[in-house]
Amino acid sequence: MTALAIHAASATSVAGPVVRAVPLAIRVRSLSARHGDQVAVDRLDMEVAAGACVGLLGPNGAGKTTTLEILEGLRRPTSGLVELLGTTWQLDPAGLRRRTGAVLQETRFQDRLTVAETVRLFRSFYPSGPAVDDLLRLVDLAGDAGRRVGALSGGQRQRLAIATAVVGDPEILFLDEPTVGLDPISRKRLWGLIGELRRRGATIVLSTHYLAEAEALCDRVLILDRGRLVAEGAPRELGRAGGPVTIELRVSRPLARAALERMPAVRRVLADGAECSLELESLHAFLPALLALIERSGAILLDISTEHASLEDVFVRLTDGGES
């Protein structure tokens, strides 16, 4: 525990309550990487708490795969610090190989081996870990243990790739676009598998192009563009901070457009009358004024709904529509 980065490890007083130390599984400081003259990662900072799932989002060329390859120990950075589980690839490469797992964008297997033989082969590389039968049940391939890998579907191959990535019971799992090219059913099954790995305590770093995937699986997302971090936060928080709020309301008698336009936090009135639609800077400043206006007008509020910007809205706005 001494080598682990600690968040909020402090006490309010000698007799007061102690805030529990929260270890970081990953700590990155000023990470940069170049491919020739091209900057792939530009002074990236990130932290991942143990047991969390963090998503890396961004258009093609944003630096997601390069970042993952550095975290996985497959590529050396140009500069910066990368610390995993309190150590680095330079200090303890063998130890980190045992404690981490990775699913690359494309995993190649020997097609003539069976599913069970493939998992058993990968399991032999680690001193400890789950039994082969338990792994096959985890990824829902127990019924396919005797099938040759060459006969598997795309979704089954991805589940096999995850099985081979977790044979050593890793503390950190890296997933580089694990569901790309899969049909919706296979994608949802993999989401369920990733959720199960989280429940078992794994820390997960996930690169994906699917915004719904990030919203469904991740505690936090980092949006990259041209190698730089342009936004970070919980998916829902990023959506709320990423654009205006739209509010729809229905009242018993029409509200005057001029009165609506004068209200605090109103960007523009999209529709007025008994059914109103407004674009707001913020909701908390608008609601008290709205209720006061309704009361002065002698109207009754019949219905109200709000819509915040989605993670997709934030992604498009921050990455210029995804062009790179």
C-alpha cells in the first residue's frame, strides 16, 4: 500500500472520523507520444481509482489506442509518467504482466485449436488464476469448449479474447474497442460480461466509439481529440455541462412570449402559449421565476419536462463533429 497513490487520506481531528484511503490503480502525468512528426498523445493526465471503469472516447486519430498501448506496456512514451498499481513497466515488467490483461482491437488465435485448448494454453502462462472451466462459464462458452476456434462467430471470438485476457485474474483490464463490428445482441452480451468483471473487482479502461457503451459501462469518460484531453467526467455530468437545457411545459392558459424572454437563464423561446418550449442556460435559476410567473398569470402548471445535452452532443461539439 505504501507505493500506491492515495486520495483524501486525512482525518478531521484526532478524535474525529477518518476518511478512508482510496488507492489509484492508474496514475498518468504529462504523457506524450509521437509517431515521427505527428503528436499522438499530448501531455495527458489521468487517474483511475481501483475498481472503476473509465472510458476513452474520441474520433479516429485522437490517441486512444496509443494511450492504451502505453498503459499496456506495448509502447514506450516519448515523455511522462505512467504508474500502474504503484509501480511502472520499467521497474517491474514481469509483475505488471501478471497483474494486467488486455483485449486488443484484433486478437488472432490458432483456428485449429479448440476453445478449451486455447484458454488452457493462455492459462499456462500465469502462476495462478481461475480454472479453465470457470473461465468458460464466465464468458458463456462452456457449451463450445470442444469447438475449434475457426468455427466461432465474431461475438464468440471476442468473448474468447476476454477469457484469455483474464486467465491470470488481472487487477487491471484494458479493452480496446472490444465490441466493434459486433451485432447488437453480441454487443449487449459483452456489456454484461464487462459488468460481471467489474463486480469481481477488476479496474477497467475501455476505448470505444460507441457513446451508448460508455454511458452504460463507465463511471467516468475522457474525451480525447488530436492527442489532447478536451473533457473529463461522469457521462451524465458531461451531458449536463455540455450544452443548454431544453424545457417543455404545459399550462392551463397561455404565457406571454415577452414575459418568458425576460426570465433569468432563458437563451431563447422556442415556442410560447399554453405549450411552451425554452432553451435555458441553467434550470435552477429559471424554475423559481417560472413558478412566480405562472402564479401572477393565474395559470396552473399541468406538465413539465426537461432534456439535457447527451454525451453524444458533448462529443460532437468538442471534437468538431468527429473529424480528425
